[in-house]
Amino acid sequence: MRILIAILLMVPLIAGAAPVNKCVSADGKILFTQGACPSGHAGEEVKIRSANGMNSVANERRGPSADKYVKPLDLSGDIRQQVRKIKAVVDIGRIKARECDWDLKESKDPMKCMDLLAYMIEGSIYTQAMERAASFTPDEIAQAKPELQSILRAVEDILEAKELALTYLNTP
């Protein structure tokens, strides 16, 4: 249960520059897109709020486009398959976090961390993975406890790098 609570507390929401639509099919599958929802999907625009103190103009000028990370994440399969997919997404985030951390130590330039921040925007594959992990039932948690502990450690590293990057960004 503590793993579930920890994951719920760690779902980061970082703003993106373009509007994102949440589309829900008749069978309940969710698709995030920056275009119109496909036919047969109910849609609503996701309200993206700035959590990192940056405006969209700064993101467009100096940061990478987050579009490449806002796409549907296939989390089908049994709990073990889902956890493997979530772990893969988190492992990519951990690599980005380590690169960000290294760049901050080497050059003290937080702009090199923009890819990590883009990876974590609302609707991204990362936030989709975190949302699924946060929705695990107690039975699912029991089945995947060792893997979830590993994922939790990686998420802690990612959030630490994000906070460091945001600290540098907000320092004059």
C-alpha cells in the first residue's frame, strides 16, 4: 500500500506548449493527442497548467518539442506485461534525468534539461505510465511488488533531477 501512495504522490504534471486532447473510446481506452479525437471517441481538452514556472514562449524557443512524448502508451496485457512497459518508460526517464544532472554539474545550464521536462508533461507517455501505476489494485501491487519498488527508486531519481533543473531555471 505504501508503494501505491508513494507513486500517487510522485505523478508529476509539467506544462506543455500545445493543447492536448484526451479521447476516450466506447470501450474505455484513453488516447492523448494534440489533434482532433478520432471518430467514435469522446473528447475533452486537457487543462495544462504551468508547474515549472516557464511560459510556452520560452519552451518553444529554447526547449525541445514535447509533441514526441505525447502519444498513446499501450498498456495492454497482464499485470506483468504492464509493469515491464511502465519500467521501460521510467528507465528512459531515469536516463534523461542522469543526463540532466550531468549537464547541470558540468555547465550549470538548465536548458540542457528541457528534454527531461518535456518527457514529463501532462499527457506524455511518462505521465500515462505513472497514472497507470497509481491505479494498481492491492492485488496487482502484491503481484508486482519487487518491480514496483525498482520503479519507485527510479522515479525518485527522476523527480530529484527535475527539481534540480527547476531550481536552476528559477535562479537568476
